Amino acid sequence: MEVKINFTLNGKKTTILTDPNQTLLWVLRNQLGLTGTKYGCGNGFCGACTVLINKEPVRSCITPVTDVSGKEVITIEGLARNGKLNPVQKAFVEHDALQCGFCTPGMIMTATGMLMKNPAITRKEIIEGLEENLCRCGAHGRIIDAVESAAKEMKGGK
Amino acid sequence: MKNKETKTAVRQEESTKNGLKRRNFVKLLGGGIFLFFRPWKGFGGSGVSLSQQRRRLTTDYNAFLHITPTGIINCYTGKIEMGQGVITALVQMMADELNVQFEKVKIIMGDTELCPYDEGTWGSLTVREFGPAMRIALAEARAVLVEMASSQLGVPVSQLEVKDGIVYDIRNPSKKVSYAQLAKGKKLEKYLDVKPPVEDYTKFTYVTKPFKRTDSVLKVTGQAKYTADLKLPGMVFARILRPPSHSAKLISVDVSGVEQVPGTQVVRDGDFIAVLHSNKEKADEAIVKIKADYSINEPNVNDSNLYDRMVGADSTVDIINSGGDLTEGSRLSSRLFESEFLDPYDAHASIETHTALGHMEGDRITVWASAQSPFGLQDDIAAELGMPLEKVRVISPFVGGGFGGKIAHQQGVEVARLAKLAGKPVMLIWTREEEFFYDTFHPAGVYRVRSGMDKEGRIRMWDYGVYYGGTRGSDKIYDIPHFRITNYEQKRGAPAIHPFLTGAWRAPNANSNTFARESQIDIMAAAAGIDPLEFRIKNLKDEKMIDCLKAVADKFGYTPAKLPSGRGIGMACGTDAGTWVALMAEVRVDKDTGHVQVIRVSCAQDMGLCVNPQGALLQIEGCVIMGMGYALSEEVKFNGGVIHTTGFDNFNIPRFSWVPKIDAVILDRKDKPPQGGGEPAIIAIGAIIANAIFDATGARMYRMPMTPERVLEALKKA
């Protein structure tokens, strides 16, 4: 039986009718057409599916869609405003902090969530915070640099 | 024209190759994915028939480019983008060869219908093999355009030059005509009997300059389309019934349970059984309702006994290189060394699993797939379905990591079968478990080395054997008069040594061979009491290798010391994909836990002309980090045909806390042909870490991965 879920998606009030047994990942991808959120493992181990729920980075592949009821969900598609990249996205581009790009949305969402909570984040905290996000291409060093410079930019109020 | 069913999803934007109007976009419901209409007929832009293109890359320049009326140059390549960055490097090469602006070149990749035939994206061949062939073709296109300009402007060719896609009279620059005006959106008709030379490197505007990735904005905003992101009307998701073991044979199956999941369709073709559902997670739910019985006859092989099995097997023995006389070499040696190195199966573990979307329309099929060889997949689908090649179109959208793993494209063939059986578009996204189960693993192997050196520390004898791993990178590289390289491989008719498929894993086996060779070199250097850098240089005649070693030592700030120095510094060198590399690492070994932390890595690389120094650097960094995985943690666990490595919870790839400081020097070799960049640096990572562990602790590592347990074990023996 389908249920009605009300939540905020990328700043817009959204109502969906959906099977309550689904995960947020596949509802986002298939019902809402937001394919920037990736399937990497389905068990919450890789982080490619990370989205923000009430500003917390969450693994959408193991999150029941019903969990978002009344909450605020941000996906990778919701970060840029009027075509202007958010500081983390911008820093990823500037630092060339990606290769195949498949883990990138999850990396950016995790980093954005971390910086929202802690703009004064240290390099060590960035590494710890990203530890459970997997990248196979080996862009790690650049990702750390990118997040660090995004943190500086956000702290500077730019 | 009936457009209703003739749709094709596209990766980014549409391309117009032959000037036909094909910008008829349709927005679909819900998915928010743009599809555009495009009839199957009306292609043939290159005028080169499929059969002509097949088997080898065409030399017809029209197959590589189309000059649009707006001045955008569409460039076509059968190569695919999986993170390695050729999407940028090829455009640099195209822009320079045609003398057009970088921003005006649009690259169209990996589409069997639009792009010239290409065998596949592997072996770091795009820049060194495809690139030069493409440049030769584009040089002819440029010359043809200049000739056309000459007749149009009434100015001799010798008096014309091209800049930014505009041909102008050097004596009167206001006399000019653009490529777009010359081509008028059509394909060029003229071909030259005498092919013009390619552009000289001194005239390059873009090549040799560092360029950042051109796909990063698409990728940081979630707009980049990978196969799983595509959607077609009426599309269903598939899950396929999988056996529990590679040795399992299906005896009986009961699919009645899927009725509990309404809306599920079961399709079956012999042992090939799948469920289809419009909802991805319903398909996941339905597949586990199928009850299947298998007969399983497991071979007695597992991740611990496999090495004995390899060495003891009745093998085909092939001496692949030899010189001098080993007995004489032994006689000349004052000391002999014998080592055996072990290397397990390793998984590619791309973050994107194998994925494909198939759509059959009448007697034609289109398959989008995360595949390193769209043309190879086209061949395989045509063979599987008994269809002519011309009726099979394969497109590789952005690929989420390959590393050799997506040379195998079983999922693309599976989806083609499903699309045919179902009569509707089918999306197949392998689960992470399927990804590990069907991965074409890097083959495990045993590497045996017997070597000898004289009192002066000169290597006199080298007897090297590869058992079931692979011979890439097994060259002795050092100046050794008496040597033999032997390959022991699967004998026809003998029991299969590898219990499942194996395949190319980034710089296939050069990693293992470099680990074995360069460890043995350090074993000898330590015994000789000679600094390992000096020992290498002393035994090398290869100037390029010596240059790389000196360059890396300089970059690293290396100071000589005998092994083990206690500093934790390791080095190694080798060649791969036409490129010479030397690397150094500094590690810290926790003697209580056996944990190895890599602090920093330097790399020196002679890759000939480096097209994109920034891209090359990214590849070096990626090689170092990915290489730390095979060196320190990655090992596929199995018993017979049962794969115990099933996910990222039990297969540990490098993470952020592992990451060392990485720097690199790319030797200036602009006057030499470009060589491979995607793989070379990874070959040395196992060796530099093993040698650094020895330098730190005096413990020699003979087996990869060098896990904390194995390091502790080696420390006990040290």
C-alpha cells in the first residue's frame, strides 16, 4: 500500500505517494528523477548515496523513505543556487578533486554536511569525516585539499 | 517519420555529425531525463561502412570530426571516459592539430554508431596509440580546409595560416574564412594523395599545458549521466538468478514465490532466469523468492592452498626471454639468492557496479553500458543474439571507474538478452555482491626468483619464473649477462588453476612482477651492503631508467644509506605502457600492531611528450593510492568457486586516513612520442612499500597484501 509523504526536497515542499518499504535512494532516483545520488553498494558502506537529512549526511541506500517525513532533504542537485556552485562543489572543480566522478556526489554531500555543522573544521577532522566514503580512483588527497579550502571560504563568509 | 519508438537517451548533449537536424528533445515524465529522437537511418556521416571500420581504426578523417555550422567541432572517438581523463587530453590534441580553440571542440565518445571503430579503452593506449592516429587524420582535414580556403580566397596555400579555426592570408589578415564557412555543416569531400605532416610540438597551444578536467562541473552537480541514470519509457529493472558458486549447476527451480511480489515478470531462457519489475526494489524483493537447487562440485582450491597448487601443477612452460648461460652466471656469482613471492586475486571494485540498459526496437537493439569496449560489447551482443552488427548499437556513457574490470561486459550481453525476451527496455544494475562474484579478478600468482651477484655487487645471473600471474612487467630491466624469464601457465586439458575468470587489473601483473623483481634487487643490495639507489644504478645500462631514478631521488630528497637504515625508505623502478617510472616511499611501521602508514611517495616518470601534465599528475596520484590497496589490504577470499569477498565490509580499499603526501616529476621529453600515463606509476607501489618496510624494520615481505598480521609475522622472523 502506498503512503503519502510530505517533506522538503532541495528547498521545495514535496509530496509523494510511495511504497513505504522503499529506500530513499531509489525513490530519489526513480520516482523523483534525481540521479545524482548514486548506488554503490546498497549497504551503507561506500557513501556514494549520501544525502543530507536535516543537514546530517545520511546513507540514502539504507534509509527508509518514510524517515524523511516532515524533514528537509538536500541532494547533490540542490546545492548549486541559480547555477552558482556551492563552495565545496567549486573547490572540487578548482582542485580537480575527482576522476570517474561516481563517488563525487556522496563526497560533496558528506563534506557539505560536515562544514555546515563545523565551519572551523581541521584537516584531521576532514579526513576522519570522510573516512567512510570510498573512492577507487585515488582522488583522496585532492578531495581533502578541496574541502579544506571550501572550509576556509565558508569561514571567510564568502 | 514515426518518432514514437525511435528514441535514444544521450549522455550530455546531442551531436550532429552529418548536418541533419537532430535536436528534437523530449522531456519525459518524472525522471527528468532528456531523451531525444533520432531515427536509426540517416547516420553514416563518415561514409565509412561498418565493415571497413571494423578490426582497425579508420584513417578517414571524416570519421573523427564534423565541423558544425556554428563553428563547434565535434570530435569522435570510440574511447570511453572512466575517470582517466582522456576526455580532456584528446580535446587538447584535437584542438592543436586542427588549430581551433580548445573550447570549440566537443568530444563524442564510445558510441558504436557515431564513433570510429576502437578495440577498447585499456593499456593506457588512448594518448599513445589512438591520439597519434587521430592527429594524422586531423592533419589531413586541416590541409584540405586550407586548400578549400585557398580557392575561395584566391590566395596560395603557402600564404595561408590557421588560427582558432580561421584561415587567413598572412599578408592581408582581413582576408579570411572560417572552417565553419568552408565546411557549411557538410562532410569534407576531398582527400589528399600525399598526407601532410602532423603539427610540430613546438607549435602546440594546448598540448603540454596543464588542463583541469573538463567534465568536473557535470560531475560535481550530479548532472553527469552514467548508465544507471538513464531512463526510457516503460523501462523495467532486472535481477538475475545467480548461483552460489562458480562451480554450481542449476538442477531445479521454483519461481512460484515471485507471485508474492505483484507486478513481477519472470523471464527465462534455459538457466538464465530473471525477474523484471518497474520498481527497482520490487525486483530485489522478487529475486529472493525464487527457490533454486544446484549441484556443486567444488575444486579443492582456496585462498591459502592456491599457491602450492600453482607451483605443483602440470603447466605449459614457456621461456619468454633468455640470454647467456645460467650455469656460467652462477659460477660468476659469489652469492646466490632464492625467493618466492606470492600475490593473491584482487578485485577491481569500481564504485559504479556493472550496469546496462537495453532496448530492442524491431530488429535493432541499443545497449548503454558501463563498458570499456563498446565495440567489443557490440560484437558480443551480435553473436549472442544472432544479429548483424549493423543492428546492434552500444553506447558507453560516463563510466564510474573501470581499471580493466569493465573490459568484461557480461552485464551488457545479459541486458540484451533480457530486452529481447521482455520486449521492453530493461535496466540491469549489478549489486555489489554480483560485482565481486563476476569480477574478472587480477590473477593470483607465484613469482620465483633465483639470482646471483659477484663480490663487486654486480648481478651476474637472473632466473625468473612467473606461475599463473602474467608476464607484463617481468623483464629483467637490469644489465645481467645470464638470464632467463620463464612463464608457467595453464596447460590445455589440465585442471583449471584459476577457479573463476581473471582479467586485466590496472597494469596487469606488472604490479606483481615489479614487486618480485624490485624486492629481489633490494635483497641483494642489502646483502652487498650497498645503498639501494647506487646498487640499481650500478646494475643498469638503461639511461632512461637511470634518469628516472636520479630524478625521483632528487624530488624525494634522498640521501644514500645501507639497508636497513631504519628510516623506512623504499624505492623501485620499471617500465609500463611505454613509460619509464621510478618511485620512492617513506613508511612508518608500528611494530606492535604491524600497521604500515605510508608517509610520502615521490614519482619520476618519463612518458615522452606529456599531453596534459595535470591529467598525468592525477593519474600518478591515483596509481599511488590505488596501489596501496593491492600492496596493503586487498585480497579476494574464496573457497572453490564460492567468493567470500562480497562487499566493502570485507574488502578493504584505501581510505582517506591512508593517504600519503604525493609529489611527482614528469621528465621533459616533448620531442619524444607520447606514452601511457594511466598505469605506469602503480606498478611500483607494492615494491616501494615492501622495500620501505624492510628498510624500517629489517623484515622482508614476500607476500601481498602486506597486512598487519603478515608484517608482524615477518617481524618475528627478522
